[in-house]
Amino acid sequence: MTTRNEELFARSQKIIPGGVNSPVRAFRSVGGTPRFFTRGKGARLWDADGREYIDYVGSWGPMILGHADPDVIRAVQVAAESSLSFGAPTEGELEMAELLTQLLPSMEMVRLVSSGTEATMTAIRLARGYTGRNIIVKFEGCYHGHADALLVKAGSGALTYGQPSSAGVPADTTKHTLVLDYNDIEGLERAFATQGSDIAGVILEPVVGNMNLVRPTDGFVRALRQLTEKHGAVLIFDEVMTGFRVGPQGAQGLFGIRPDLTTLGKVIGGGMPVGAFGGRRDIMERMAPLGPVYQAGTLSGNPVAVAAGLTTLRKIQAPGFFDRLTANTRQLVDGMVAVAQSKGIAFSGDCVGGMFGLFFRAEAPRTFAEVMTADKERFNRFFHLMLDRGVYLAPSAFEAGFVSAAHGEAEFKATLEAATASFGTLAAAS
Ligand code: KE4
């Protein structure tokens, strides 16, 4: 009997590449049929067959308040009634800019765009325009959106399908992209020792979520700041995922590091298309129309999207919001690790704020190479065992998961029950 999800997926594959509007949604690495969701409320989702799930994808990070938060929905409705877009300044986008520069002290100036990709694409152009240099340093396994120069040994969907460097990107474009190993301080020091005067900027995920979750070592973060400072390179924290997800001031707040530029997305749109880049005033003032670095966008700062983002950002300032989110996420991960290990399964987990990583390997990985030693096939089986029990994890071994403020005891209890049964099935099969 064909389910509604299967019927919809069969139709969509005829006219949308892979049947999806973003590759990681296609379930191609985990196998099976993607779920077409019809409704979300709080921590829960319902698919086209009416099945209910506890959601740990959260639209890949934005839904930090949970789905259909009443205040966010009302703000969007009110904004929409005054037109959807003007293509002109509005007070709302000014309020958003004021809030972002207040919440992130490193952000002296900011510009809104419509996606994380636009934010990172512009940030590297700005680093090159500001320094007059060409080389951009990135790290294998980090994903910064799909701008040509950054689709080199990328993470997320690119890693999921084993095509970390995309077709269609001319070698001329990526010859200025230097890819190093995450957490490899010596490699970083060598690169700056030999090419420091040609490096325009370094971009990284300050906590990686796109080769699954990998934390930086203290030494790595400090070396990044010291070496970029010493050589006049722009340090870009890509906080599209970590921004207002790992803490009230993102990863830069956790590490006490002041990057030169920060890119944002996801949470700052609350589920609507909002990205942002910002940082040092002397760098940002090179942006058109003030300076020579061009960037533009028809829907940048869109009033309806900003209404969703502003409401979300204000609500997560509530006292104790991140303490609760962090404690809940840690409780979930520790519970799953304990259950897996009680069944003799090589399994580990880690979490930072409201994002987490699950690994079928004994220790949480610290490098790309260690991530690649995790048992991907076992993850794929686990993914479906959990999905069949109504728990929706990210459909890839190389993606982080997300907890929202709407996840409570009922969700964590049901999730651990599903995990206990699923790990039991895996243990019995081995
Ligand atoms: P978007 O262009 O997808 O809004 O943002 C790109 C981006 C930039 N930087 C980081 C650190 C990111 O995580 C992302 C997007 N993340 C993926 C999930 N791993 C989005 C999901 C998808 O590609 O469909």
C-alpha cells in the first residue's frame, strides 16, 4: 500500500531534482522516503500520513522556540497585513540591527540578507575587498553554504553524498581557497608562516555542526585569533548555526573571542529567510553604498521575516532560557549514551547549548578523520528504528541535532524509550 509520503515523493522526483529543494532532505544517505510534513506544533511534527514525530531537526536549527510559537505567528500575521515587502528601509530591520549589535559586541555594524549562504558569500568577498588579498582559509568538514569559493571539502549535504567539492565550480575559483584540518594548530601555523601575507580571511564554524558536532580545542580557537591578528587576516566566525543556538552570544560568547566578522542565519529568522553579516566598523564601512564591496538583495531585511526573527530573538532573552535549553540537551544526550553503552554499543554524544551530536563510535570525534571512523551504516539503521518509533533525527550521520524550548519531560521520556528499544534491536542484530 503506497503511503501519502511515497505518493508525494514519487510526484516530486519527477520535477524537482531528487524530489527536494535542498539535498540533505532527500534521505539518500539513510535511505527510505522523506516525510512530507503538514503541520508542526511545539516539539512535534505531523506528516502527510498523519503520523506524529518528536522533532530534533527543527528546520536545521531555526525552530528554537518550537513550531508555531503563538507570539511568532502573531507577529508574522500583523506584519503581513501591512504588505509583505517594500524594498525600502523599515523600522523593524533597524530594530533587528540594533538588537544584533547589542547582543553581539563584536558586531559594530550589520547588514541583513536572506540566507546563511548570502551572509558567508559576502563575508569572504568583504574580507578580500578589505585586505586586497585573495586566499580564504576554510576547514575540511565545515559547511558555509553553497557559494562557489566555499564548496571545497564541505560538510553537510556535500559530505553526506561524498561530493565535498561540487561540480561546476571552476578551478580558478577555488584555487584561492586553502583547506586545512579542523583543530590542527600546526597546520594553521604552517599556512600562516608560508602564506600569511596573502591570506584575506579565515572562515570556520566555531562549533562545527556540518560534519556532525565537533568542538574546537581551546588552543585552536586562540591560535586562530592570534595568527589572523598577527598577519592582518580577517577572522570570520560562521555562526549561522551556532548563533543564539549554543548560547545567548553564540560561540564567540562561550569562547570569549572577538571575531572580525560574524555571519548569522537560522535562529535570527525564527523559521523565515533571514541571514546577516557584521563586525568591525572599519571593515563593514567598505560595503556598498559606502565602500567598494558590492552586495545587494531584493528581500534583504524583509519586514515579515524580520518580524519572525525579532520576536524569536526577544523571546530567547528570557532569564534562564539557555541554561534550561543546555541542561535539557545534555540530559537527552547523556541518557542516550547511557542506554547505548548499557547494551554494549560503541556510541558517544556531545552537545553545546541546544545543539547535539550522536556518534556510533566510542568517543566523540575531535577531527574530520575521527568523524569518518564512526559507523555510518549503524547510524542509518538507528535513524529508521527511531523514525518508526516517532522520533525524527537528522537524516544524515553528518548533521547535528537540535532541541527546542518546547521539548519537555514527555518528549525526553518518549525519546529515551524509543532509543532503548532501538539500541536493543541493534544489539540483538550484531
Ligand atoms: P543557508 O544558505 O542554508 O541558510 O545557510 C548555509 C549555512 C551556512 N553556515 C552554516 C554553519 C550552516 O550550517 C549553513 C546551513 N546548514 C545546513 C544544515 N547543515 C542547512 C540545511 C540544508 O542545507 O538544507
